[in-house]
Amino acid sequence: RAYDAKLTPEQFITDMKKKGTPIPGIGHKVKSVTNPDMRVTQMKAFCKKNFKSTPLLDYALEVEKLTTAKKGNLILNVDGCIGIAFVDMLNSAGSFTQDEIEAIVKMGCLNALFVVARSIGIFGHIFDQKRLKQPLYRTPYDEIAYMTDL
């Protein structure tokens, strides 16, 4: 929305800060500028190589430059990168109008992608822990309790 509204990355960050709203797709608990998420690194390279253009990814990377200047872990995270790459892919394909792209996003296709990715990820963690003969990891309740407020 910020890109479509022609807000500069600075204006977007200021607007989100005024609202007291975290920037979707920015920030990671473990990964940072000095410890990058290789999934994001590889996805960015794939998009740059294979898409005709990546205006949303470029915009997000400009936002990331500003956010990481304040705190090293305010990076473009994998969820943000997937969402941005998906819309850049639709734009790059040349097969969809802007109205069709908006409809695809509004109908929840991105939520479906996140569910699929999270499911694959959790299976990977479970299989890895079983292979290593470790107990299954349980997220501490206080880290997920905020979700009950929805």
C-alpha cells in the first residue's frame, strides 16, 4: 500500500511509527544484518534473476536499510519476502491486471502460501528432532499467549 501510495520509505516508516504498528514483514527474533536468513538471501537473488522487475522488493529493501540502521534485526524476514515476491511475480508475469492482482491478494492466496510454508517447516523441525533423538521443542506459553487476544 505504501508503494502504491507513492510514499517514500522514510514516510512509510514514520507513518507506521505514528500508528504504533510494527511493519509487516520486517524483523526477526534471531536473524539480523550480521546473521542473515539464507532463505531470504536466496529468494531475493531468485527474484532479481528471474522476474522482469522487482519494484516491491526494491522498496522493501530500501525500508530495510532504514530499519536496520536503527536495529540490526529489523531485516526483511522470510514472510515479508514471500509476500513481496509473490506480488512482484504476478506483476512480472504480464498475465494479470492490477485489479486481478488485488483480487488474488484479497482472496487470501498469501495466507495459503504461509500455511503451506509453515506446515513444511514444522514437519522439517519434527523430523530433524526425531532424527537427532531430541525431545520435541515446545514454545514457552508466554511467547504465544498474545495470540489469544485476537
